Amino acid sequence: MAERIRLAALIAGAGAIAACAASDALAAGDISAGRHKALMCQTCHGLDGRAKIPEAPNLAGQNQLYLIKALKDYRSGARKNDMMSLVAPMLKDKDIEDLAAYFSAIEVTVGPPPK
């Protein structure tokens, strides 16, 4: 029984550490700076985060951690896309955090599914 309690405490502690790390990542980006940097994204993704071309995804309201991971994967080459392979390599970590903060801060309204 004591072993189960100790294991539960370890799991809870690990969860708390992960949550703190995630909140640090979320707090790292500057929304205002991200808006300025998003000017280079607007041809495909729109300044409002709504895609302007069919091949580009909407970025408005996306999860910030997802955007950070996706951009870092494009930058490293782990994720491939012809356009992003030109843009992402010049992004610094701060640029990625700012862009992710900006696009994730755009509010998206979702209605009920059609009947």
C-alpha cells in the first residue's frame, strides 16, 4: 500500500513538473512581436491566421505548444513542406515562440456541426 502511495506521489510530481514546463513555454512568446513577425506568414496563412491558399493550414487558435513543435520540426527538416523549408530555417527560437503566441491568441468561434 505504501508503495502505491509513493508511486502516485511520483506520478503527481512528474505531472506538476510537466505542467510547469508547459506553462513556461506558453509564457515565453510575445504576442505583439509575433504579430509583427507574422507579416511574413500572411501570404499563405493570413495575418488573421486563416489560410489564404488551399495548401496552407489555418493557424488561428491553434495550440501554442503544437505550433512551436511544428515550426521547430520544419526548421530541423523533421517535417517537410516546400514553402516552410524556405522560411523555417531562418527562424530563431524567439521568433518561433512569438509566432506561436500570436497565432494561438487569435480567438476562433466554432458553431454547431451542420445537421
